[in-house]
Amino acid sequence: MKSCSIRAEDDHCRSSGVSCIMSVDEDARWLEWVTKQFESIAGDDKEINLCEFKTALKVKESFFAERFFALFDSDGSGSISLDELLKALDLLIHGTETDKLRFLFQVYDVDGSGSIDPDELRTVLKSCLSESAISLPEEKLDDLTLVLFESADTDNSGSITFEELKEELENFPEVMENLTISAANWLKPPDLDQNKHQTPRYLTRAYWQNNSRKLLFLFGYGVLNLLLFVVAMLRHSDGGVWLMVARGCGQCLNFNCTFIVVLMLRRCLTWLRATWVVRVLPLDQNILLHQIVGYAIFCFSLGHAIAHVVNFANLSQHSEFLLWEYLLTTRPMIGWVKGTASLTGVVLLLLICLMVLCSSTFVRRSGHFEVFYWSHLSYIWVLILLIVHCANFWKWFVVPGLLFLLEKIVGIAVSRMGGLYIVEVNLLPSKVTHLVIKRPQFFHFKPGDYIYINIPVIAKYEWHPFTISSAPEQSDTLWLHVRSMGQWTNRLYEYFRQTDSMELCSGRLATSLKKRRQQAKAEDQLFGSASADRAVASTEDESIELTMFRQNGFHSGETSSLQSGAQGLVEHVMDEPGPAEGEEAPSLREVSAKFAENHRVCNIKCYVDGPYGTPTRQIFTSEHAVLIGAGIGITPFASILQSIMYRYRLRKQNCPSCNFSWCENLKDSDMTLRKVDFIWINRDQKSFEWFVSLLTKLEMDQADEEPEGRFLEMHMYMTSALSKNDMKAIGLQMALDLLAKKEKKDSITGLRTRTQPGRPEWGKVFQKLSKENKGKVHVFYCGAPSLAKAIKAQCERFGFNFYKENF
């Protein structure tokens, strides 16, 4: 028998070509585990019925549960006994590769005829689509069925035999890896090696090498606090231990309350990012440092308060004032402003505790950003009270305070200069609001920068940060993509979704759409650009619709063509089915009716503060940049990719006689990039619609042949889709691969890049990147913090530089 650590041992067996024998202890442990799991599911009757089996397998479609159940129930009794389960699992887990393939063939052979006909294969693929949460038109399902059937039916007999299926699977060797576990994952024993001692990541050499700037800075920060604490204690050594502790904590508070203001100087930090300072100080970690200093202030405040309370308790025993008078009155005249030190100290402690509590992760991530926002504005009162509370604080604060005040004045002045208006709104899947803002001439930014926006009709006094998703070369408008995750963002989405907004905008919609169509037509005539129609499948609750878009090409030297391209010139036509290539497009009235459902042309006043820089500014000075976006975390990379491809386009050369294209060396003083890998991870199919037209344009813009290979490579992952080695998805993934090769586009997104199911295996992904030898690899990530930890760990393993934009 093979080892119960199925995947690792299976891989070892295949690579070494020897049989793997399970030890007696391991076999007994596996048997004990399966028996325990069986008893927990079967209950008192010691039998598993179909309903219990479906629950255990956690399948979305009853088809696979019924097929697995029928094959496990060898005696046809309508229930599975422990002996039947063990027999089936012994075949699946410990059987040969042929045994596993035979089981898979029986799943697909619905009528038990010994062969698979096209209708059976279509039924299986339809269930596979449902299991993977993929929605495709019926015509596309037919195409998938036929392409897989024609590839497997080598003898053209009209049916697929076991030998033909086995031969077809040999073309996809990766699908057999770990095939059995997906069928019964709930019966897999815990990994024997999971409790083995592993060196903590923070103690590894790679971690210290990759985080040297941050760690050295934190070390210096800690040493400085310690020195300030000790010096202040020694100066007040004659006042007793508790007074010494209070003064030590107080001196550290002077420093930290000033330093946290320095970390809030966004404009200064943005400017420093363009200098050599960024190579010495961890400027990209300013948010993390802000949090660390905030917690340090909280701890020093508690220490300062407790030490003073104990000291006052001691003083009250030998003076005319009671403890409560020391704490809550001005009678003892403690402090430099009319004895208000104790009172201001109490208020300060309460405000600091409130700010720390309301800035915790569970508040910010639970849709209550406004609680964090308004409570954090109390920093104004904290700074004022600190000046009143402590006689020496103003000496620490005066320079950073003036800079901070100057930044705020500049920010207010800039945000009020010029008329900024939201001119278009697109409501995208998963409650994402795409705002198009008229860009003022004086507004200049770098790819990946973010701004603070205030929309008075949504909330008069609230400012919220969002990354700019358009490129700097797009001179007329700014793009923002806002995911509805909190109260303000939900109000924004609902404001534009309401019927009143649609009625207000409908009068201008046809005019705007006609103007855009005329502009696209004029560019086609002017530049002779090639256009392409592509279909992007989109999921709908009740029906399947196709989003057709016409992507216009652009002259490599014209900025205006980029601007129109960046704006998308996307024509959303959602008729079912969409017109085939070469057919006449729908009328303007039909397009307008559908387009108006999710599109608004408006004129809403807004204010913008920024832009502010992020770690992504270093992309252009990298040699090999890897951009990883999770969900709406693609927004900074949308801007960056457009800007990169704009520079790429300037270097693209075309042969006038044969239309052959190539690209000159991209390296210059502004951009040293040799290779860009873009990885986008989405949970569902709908999310790809956010930027699919942009990504299609980027694919089409690349040169046909390049001396060093493709400059930009895209990698799409859909986590809700089952992986290729899952029995419930193996046929579908094979069909999608075959159809993608045939049509040269992905059936899920319409891109040339094939959408991969499941999550990326970062070890394999980074191993491949390291072998490309395109220079030092810099990984830039924007998305959920939990995924950032896994990616950062792999970067440390491979020696890649890691940058994370706060999300």
C-alpha cells in the first residue's frame, strides 16, 4: 500500500518509479481515521445514505454526489456501509493510476454502456460548470463538449472508450496529481508532518535580509525611546521611583506624539520617495510605523497615567489634597497652564484609548470605516491638549506641526482650485462603482498614486482614500474604482443605482454615446487601426448574457489615441446571443437601453486632495516587476499597466510592407523594466469584467515578436473554480484548454490568457519567475492582508523584494 500522505508519496512514487509501502502504524492510523469519520456521518444506523453523502462531499451539484454514491454502493442497497466505503477508498487512494482512471470513466459513463456519448459528456460538463461557479452560454457549452469529444474520439466511432479517455488524459499529466483526495477530502487523515518543528519565519536569514531597512529602523527607534526614558528618569531621580517612571514615559510621549505627526506628512513622504532617502529609510512602511507608534503612545500613556496615580496616592498621604483632588481638580496647581495637567491628562488618556479602540482591525474591516474616520479626527484635540498638558511638548512639536499645518492648507487650497466634477459613472459587478472625474490641467500624478475624495452629495465632510486607476498619460479624466465595503461606499453605489439618477442622466446618455461612437469611427478612419470583437462571458442570476466590446487600435505615437483607449471606448451590448464577427451591430436605441442600465452621465461636484505616492512608484526602476492584484486590488496596477504600455507603444516598430512588429530596447533613465508579470486573482467570474476591456487592449498592443520574449505576461486565477486535478472539474478544464488553443482566447474572460482554476501555487509560480533571469525580481502586491503574508514568505524564500500597498 502507498503512504497515507497521499500527495507527497504519490509524487515520490511517480518520480522514482518504485512502489511506496505504507507502514503498519500508518495503515492502522488511516483505517482508524476513516472509521471515525464514517461514524460521525453515518450516525446510529451505521449506513450513509445519499443525503448524508452529499453533505459530506460538499458538492453544489447532485450529479456528482449521485454518481459517486452509485459507484460506492456496490450492492445497490441504497446506502453505503463501512466495508463498501473502505473498499472504494482503497481503490481511489491506494489503487493504481489505471484504477483511478477507471473510476473516473465510470463517473462519466452515466448509462453504464461502457462508452461515453456526446450527450453524456455534455451533462457532465454542465455539472462541472456549476461546481466551478462558471456561467457560459449554451452555445459555448456545446463548443466545449464537441472540442473535447472530437479530441478524445480518435477512431471517430461516435463514442469515447476507456482507452481513448486514458490516451486523452495522457496529454494532461498534471490532472492526475492528487486526483483521489478531491473526491473524498473529508477522509484524508491529518498530515503526519504538520506538527513537526519548523523555524519561525521571523528567525530565518532570508527574513532579516529582505527586511533589513525596516528592522534597523525599528531597532534605532527602540533604542532612542530607551535612551529618552533613561535620561528622563535620571533627571528626576530625587522624586521617587513612580515620578521617575512617569517622567520617563512622558519624555517618550513627547517624542512619539511628534513622530506620529511626521508620519502623517503625506506630501513630504511622497516627495522623499523620489529621492535617495527611499533607499535608506523604510518610507514604504509609513502606515505600519504609524500603527506601531500609535500603540507605543497608548502604552506610554498608560504607564505615565498609572505612575502618576500611584505618585499622587503617595503624596495625598502627606499633603492637604486628597487623591481625587490631584486627579480631577486644579487645586494642587500641577501643570504650566493654571494647574490643568491632571484634568487634561485624564481627557487625553480617554481620547487615546478611544482612537486605539476605533482603529482596530475589526472596526475598520467590518464596514464601519466612518467610526474609525471620525474618532481619528480627535487627533486635533489630542495635539492641542498635549500643548496645554506638557510645558515642553511645543518645543518638540513646533517644526513638524508647522509642516503639518502647511500641508493641510495646501491640501485645502488644491482641493478647492478648479471645478472637479464626476462626469460619468459605471456600475460594475460585485457592487463596484467606476467614477470618471474631469481632470484639472494642474493635476499631475504618478502611476499607482492615490487621492482623497470628498463628494458632498454623499457625505459633506467625509474624505476617503482611493487609488487612481487611470494612467497619467490620460489627460482629460481620472478613474476611480470603488468597491462597496462600508457605509460610505454603499451609499455611493446606491446613489447612482437609484431610478432618479437614471432619469436625470437619460437625456444626455444618447448624445454622449453617439459622440463616443463617432470618435471611435473617426479614429479608425484616421489611423486605419484594426479592431476586434471579443465575447466575455458574464454571470447573471437568472440568465447568461454576453458582453461584446469593440477595442480600437491606436497609433503608436499619438497621445490622443491612448487617451481614448484608456477611456475604454467600450460598447456594452448585452443582447442574447451577441452578433457574430462581421454581422451588423445593434441599433443605437438598443445599445442605449442596455448601456443605460449600468451607466450614468452626470455632473456632480467633488473635491480631491492629493495625489500621494505609494510603494508602486518603484516599479519603473525595477528590472523584472511582478504585479499581484487580489480582487479590486487591481486598481493601482490598472494605472501602472496603462502607463507601461504607453511607453512600450512609443518604442514599438512596425514594418510597412509586412505588418511585422517588434519592440526596441525599453530600458532608459525613466524605465529600466525588462519584463512585467501581471497576476490577477478573483473569487468569481463577474469580477473579471471590471477591467477586461483594458486587459484585452494591453494584449493586443504587444508586439508579435520580441528579442527577449513577451514584455508583458498575464496570469488570471479564479479561486471559485475547482482545480484541474479535481474529479468534479477535470473534464471541464481539459475542454477549456482545448477550446482556448483552438479559438486562441479564453472562454471565461475572452482574453488570450487562459484563466487558471483555483489559487496560485506560489512556490511553483516564483520558481518559474526566478528561472527567467530577467534581472532582480520586485513583487508588488495589493489586496487582502492575509494573502500578503503568504506571498511575502515566498519572496523571502526566493530572495525577491516585496512591496505591499495598503488595502
